[in-house]
Amino acid sequence: MAGREFDEKYRYDGNDLGAACTDRRTVFKVWSPVAERIELSLYKDGSSPAYFRKEMQPEEKGIWKLEFEESLHGVYYDYLVRIDGKEKRTADPYAVGCSCNGNRSMAVNLRLTDPPGFESDAAPVKDKEQIIYELHIKDFSYDKESGVPDAYRGKYKAFTVTGTNGDYPTCMEYLKNLGITHVHLLPFFDYASVDEAGGENQYNWGYDPLNFNVPEGSYATDVMDGTVRIRECKEMIQALHANGLRVIMDVVYNHTYKEDSWLQRMVPGYYYRYNEDGSLSDGSACGNDIAAGRSMVDNYIADSVMYWAKEYHLDGFRFDLMGLLTVELMNRIRKELDEEFGEGEKLLYGEPWRADDSPMETGTKAALKANAACLDEGIGFFSDDTRDVIKGHVFEEKEPGFVNGGTDLEAKVLHAVTGWRDGGASVRPKSCGQIINYVSAHDNFTLWDKLVLTMRDGDADFSGRYEDVLAANKLAAFIYFTCQGNLFLQAGEEFARTKYGEDNSYCSMPEVNMLRWRQTVEHKGLVDYYRGLISLRKKLPALCDKSSKAAGRIKEKEVLKEGVVAFRMDNRDDDGDSKWEELFVIYNAASDSYTVSLPEGRWEVLADGREADCCREMSAAGKGISIDGKSGMMLGRKGA
């Protein structure tokens, strides 16, 4: 069934599968070349018996179709599929709406789900730099001190709340003042690991796909009406845009929650990879792998991405376990988005790894870091090299990095500065624009927890305030904010977010995962430091440059002593209006201060271990300047 001949014979390139519903007409179309019969059933709600059944008509390329000369907006449906004489009921894998918990699909006139003004909604103008903030929808407002009304806490609607009337900014008010440019939302398509009708204390990151083209219902204020989740999801995106923030969707096309998915029920065996012994491949460590590289699998994924981009006005996509997809598919998605929206308008990046080997289709390459040279330059990937050299091994909790006691890391840190363009990693990217620099994400320990575990010798009070840990946190941020590439931070990293040492909180209580907004006050100095780094970064052409030539800006990289490195950067802009022609950057991970001599010229301190985005002028050329232990410093040389 999954051979090349089958693919060529039954490939269907129309983008009209699913239930297309307008105010006068509804057309149901599905793809199942192996089906002997398919019957459509219609329902008035998500649980009552069918009020209508009718056999669908077969067409070419394995398509089955049924038309109604009326709008069936709000009507639920599913299919009874007969294959090899056996019948199985399934929801529609192409559905754009569904019932509570997603077991029935819903016909939706999507124009009736648009909130007021959504037709004119547009992404804010691109900033000079792209700074990505990774956020879980429930984490954002679950804290009772968020100021969000109880009915909206943990929901899409929380993003529409402004002015939460507290003593300090929270939620949307906080985000828009931080200076970030993109909010990366953990998966919010319909996932299967929570009961949408259950209690609010349920929690999951959402990497368990059920309905790929429908928003998750547990974030909606009404889980029984399938149109509410669609409208409120759009309201969330619209609100983020209105506050100057672009929106990235975390997508999981590498596996499904279980093998017995709607895809499997519709065309058994086609959508998954199998080992030679007939067992399911498990390169995802989630029980199955989607068979990217097959024509209708690739069409499904590419069409789904385009659907979300068009219908929900999304500005980018982050691909979970991108190494299980193919280079060819990723490049196709990049090309199609560029053709539709303009080159580079939509951000694309992903995890260039997989949990285990997975059999690939003949003639395809896995979208792994090792194959980065084959990926379009407009496809980014997370730099685990940068992450680990700064804070230590991601899986070995006691193994430190450069900022928290690691040794012999000076050369690697200086490679990281160039986005690994000058070597030092397992792959040399085409440009630093492919590199996503980060030190924490939803996976593994938060930055704060990792630093506490490596610096406190068994004293693991993660809620404690430790000045040395704070200094290491600032230095970690200073380093990756002064590396060439793209910037990505986990929500709350900037106010010492802790999960109390939990390194895999995918289904922990929401109280473990939520953002604690009072910490923005308790760690105001750290928040201000991150805000300053964000502001400063946007002013520096040397760091905004994502071209293949950007690494050539970095000069005179030097290891000054153990734990202390320095380099200079050409900061001139193409139009010649840069305030500082050159940058001088020092990282001091040692415990003691270190004095360096300034090169010739008029220099200003732009950032140090206490504040960022400052401008303190150094009067004398050649004057020595002291860098505190566990801190960094950036100086800018003014033009003549």
C-alpha cells in the first residue's frame, strides 16, 4: 500500500479535503483509495444519535464525495468506512471543527467564526531583530495573581484581557513591555491527553495530536460548542497582533497520540512507518512515526501548515522532532509559504533531532542537524551546542557549563559567538540565521533550576534567592544575547522561573508549570536586565545581521585566561548610521574580577553585570576596565 506505485496512482493534490461549508453549500470529501464503501453520518451535537446517513460517492484518485445544497454549519459528522469487509467509524482527519474531546467532526462556515475585525487583522511590522518567547497557553494566566478573570484563566481569552488592575503588570501588559517580537505558543491544535470536559487542574504540554486542524478545546470557555474554540483562538491571535506581537505555532506532525488515529482508520498502514518485522517505528518515543516522504502524508502536512497560516493568521511554525520529517518536505513548506506570503515572512524552525532511528522513504533525507546543508537557509534549528556550552549538559543535571563552573569551554564559547559558522560544532550552518540560540525551553530543567542544581551542592531550595545563581543567570543571558543567530527564551526565564527541580513537567500540576507573576517583582532586577538586553540587541547591526557573511564581523577572538574570553565585532550598518562602529565584548565566568585594556577610541559601556542598554562613556583610550566575576561586559566604540 505504501509503495511508490501506490503513491503515484492515488496522489491527490487538491486542497479541498474535509468539509467545505459556505452559507449555501456543504461539500464533504475524504481520501481513502482502499475503502470499499464510506457512509456519512450527521449529528445535531457531539453525543446524540445520527439523524441522517448517506453513502458517499467514489471519484478518481481514491476520493469520496458528498454534496449538500445547504449550509450545515454547526452540524457534527463522522464516517463509517468499510475496508476488507470490515467497518470502522472514524472522525474526519481533515476536519476543521470537532466536538468536545474531538471524537466527532464538525462542519464549519469559517467566516462565521471570525471575531469582529479579524478580516483586517495583520501581523505587526517586522522588527529589526526577532526575539522569540516560548509560552504555554495555560501557564500564561493560571496564576490567581495574574489579574485575569476566573472564567478566562488558562484560556485563549486571557490574551484579550488588558489592564489587569494589579500593582504590577502581568500577562499581556507584561509581554508588550518586555520587548519580545514573537510569542511561540506550545501546541494548541486539538490534543488527546486531557479531558476537555474535565477539571481545570488537568495539564499537558499538548504534544499528543488528535485533530491536526482544530484548536484545542480545553482552552475555550465552552467545550460543547465546536465553534467557540475556533473563535476564541482567533481572538487570542488577534489580541497578540494588536499588542505588537507575532505568533508562532508549535506543531507536532511527527506522530499521533495513538496508532488508532483517524488517519489510520481511513487508510490503514499508509500514514505510519513500520520496521522490517512489521512493528511500528518509534523514532518519536511516542509509539509511532508519521511516514513523511509519502505523497499524501506530505500533502497533508504541507496543506495543514498553509491552512493554519491563512485561516488563523499565524506568523511562524516550530516543528517538534523535525528530524522525523524530511528535508524535502521542510523545503517544500518553506517554498510554499514564501510564495504565498513573501520570502521569509513566516518564521520556520524546529528541533533538528529525533528520539531514535526511523526508516525513511527511498530518496528522502531526514531533517536532522547533520543534513542542515540540505535545508533551505530560511529554516532554523535549535542549537543544543550553544545551550549546553553555556549552562551544561541538558540531561546530566550536575554537569555544568561555562557560566556555572564548567572547564575547558572557552574555545567553544567563542565558536558559539559566530553561530558556529567558524566550526566547533557537529554542523556548520549556511548562515547564523539558521541558528536558534537558547538556554532553556519547556523541555528539561528551567535555566534557574539547572543553575541551582549545579551551584548549590545539594542545597536545592529552588525558591531561594542566591546572588551567585542570579549572577550566573545574567551571564548566561548576556552570552546568548551577544551570539549571532536568532534568540529564543522560555517564558519566565527572565524572572528566575522554577519548576522545583522537575525536568519533565509535561503532565505535572498546573501549579508547577504556571508563571508566577509575583516573581516579576521579586526578581525585578533580572527582568530589567533581560529587557535591557532585548532593547540593546535591536540597536546592534552586528547582531541583527543574519547573512552568511555575518561571522566575518567578529575579530580578535581571544582566551584571556581560564573562564575569561573576549572578542571584537564590526558593528557598522550598510547605511552607515550605526551609533557604534565597533563592539568589544568580554565574558568573565571566573569568580574574580578581571581587568582588560581598552583598544584605541572613544568607548561606552553598553552592558555589564549590573545593567544592560546603558551608555556610560569611558574617557581615556587604552584605559583598563575591570569586569566583575561571573559577569559580562559590552562596550561600543563611537565613530569619529
